[in-house]
Amino acid sequence: MDHLVRLTRRAAVTAVAATAATLVLPAQRAAARTENPLRRAHAHNDYLHTRPLHDALDHRFTSVEADVFLVDGRLLVAHEPSQLDPARTLESLYLDPLLARVRANAGSVYAGYDRPVQLLVDLKNEGVATYLELHARLRPYRAMLTAYEHGRVRRGAVTVVVSGDRAAREPMAAQRVRHAFYDGRLADLGGPADASFIPLISDNWGNHFTWRGDGPMPAAERDKLRTIVATAHARRQRVRFWATPDQPGEARGALWSELIAADADHLNTDDLAGLEAYLDAYDR
């Protein structure tokens, strides 16, 4: 019976989400954006959208991801070296507009929202040098940033988490003052580094699970997912999986439902409107 209830709810949520965007009036959507940021919504490859950061914030996302390359002492945002543009810096696309919002909203990215918004920075080249440049570039923004200072974490409106090139780990771990944190892997779960260094555990879904949303999730894999999340949460760490199905349809909705049921912290997508509509429908 529980299995039938879950399947019925998945089908209902998927159907409602498919039409939610057209059924909600523009004024209602604007009010929802102001009042209800989506705490699980993570914009993967955010910088590929027409309006990096702003599109995600318009859809109420609370986590965004940007790839950066170190080029001539500047941090340029791009997916591939062929896409590098000197005008598209981390500061201009992300840090400056985030700071403007924090100042306008009395210390929060979203007015009245008391959780940090996450900026995941994926280092694409020269891991150590790129991180050290990032550390220097973050200093002018430290008033809005969550920071690690001499053994304690001071929470801010924006939490920067460093992913990508793993060589950055050693210099980060050695710092007594940091304006960023480290994106761990499942291999770090239960390890010696705690949430003051690794607040986020991220990994490739396909490296750990065979289920892609078609049919019921195998019980053993559901138990494994819930154990991963519970273990991370016991250490105050959040969980994100990338490379999950991202094409609209029942499989994506079923997998998102299982992640929510397991209390995973971030749902990874390039489809901003699709995830916004899904989460609104799920909540209803």
C-alpha cells in the first residue's frame, strides 16, 4: 500500500508541476519569489543561463554554481577555455550583484531569508593558484561571506564552497582564516574533516546508484541514500548529487521525490523553471 501511495503522489506531483507555471498568475509568482526561496534548488552550470545568477534568483534558487578559470590573474567564468571572455569575471557576474542584493535586503540575499545562499565555485585549472587568487578576490566581500576564523565559523549571507580541482584542498586546510569552504566527496563522509571545512558532500549519482528514476527505487539503494544523508546531517554537512536525470518527465520527478524523502539538501538542475514548478507542486 505504501508503494502505491508513493507512486500516486509522484504521478500527481509530476502532472501538477508540468502545468504549474501556466496556472499561477504573474502577481502570485512574484509574491512567491519574494516570500519563499527554494532551499533545495541548486542551479548547476548557472553561468550558462541568459542572465547568470539573476535567472536563478528570479526562480528563487538558493544555490548556484560557476566554473572559473585563472587567466592572467583574473577569475573568468566559463564552461570551456574556448568560451573565455575577459568581461565575464566572478566579480561582475556573481560577487558584485550578490553584494548589491545583500546591502539592499538588510543583510540577506532574499529579504527576510535567514539562511545563507550558496555560491559553488568550480576551479577548472591550476587548482592551488586559482584558489589562492579566489581567496584574495573574496576579501573585499568578506562582510557578506560565511567565514572560518581561528577555529570558528561565522555565518554570512553568502557561503562560498570550492569544488573542482582537488589540489586546492591542502592550502585551504592550512589556513586559519578562510572566506570559503571545501566541497567533499562521499569518500570524505565520516572522515576527520568536519563541517567547518567540508560543509557540503557532493558526488556523481551514477557512481553510487544504478536507479535513474524508472520504476520503483530498489530498496537497498533507497536505504543507502538515506544512510548517506543521515550520516552527513549528523555531522552538520549537506548532501548534493550531480549527474541526476534532468530531462522533464516522470523519471526525473521520481528521483527528485526520493531525494526529498531522504532529506537531501540540494536538487541539481539546469532547468530552473522546471525545478521551481516541481518544488512548488510538491509542497502543495
